[in-house]
Amino acid sequence: MKRNGLLKQRFAGICLILIGLVFLLIASTGSSLEDTDGTAAVLVIPLGVYLVFTKKAVMD
């Protein structure tokens, strides 16, 4: 049961990393200051990396 939960957690972490990369891609093509804001990626990517590499069950 714990293994299934960790697999879900790792999958969610990979999804967060991919979403963060999409945020960076969108921010890199912006023309104004507001369009190039990458704050969401700065918050989402480290969380995704943590979910992928931790051995603790963060998501229940």
C-alpha cells in the first residue's frame, strides 16, 4: 500500500515539474514585465523535485 502511495507522489512531482517548465516557457516568450514573471515556476519546481526524491509519504 505504501509503495502505491509513493508512486502517486512521484507522478504528482513529475507533473509539477512539467507544469513549472511550461510556466518558464510561457514566461520566456513574454514581452512585458508582467508576462515574464516566473514566480510560479520558482514555487512549483522545487516542490515537484521534493515530491520525486523524498522517501517520506507527503501525500496521504
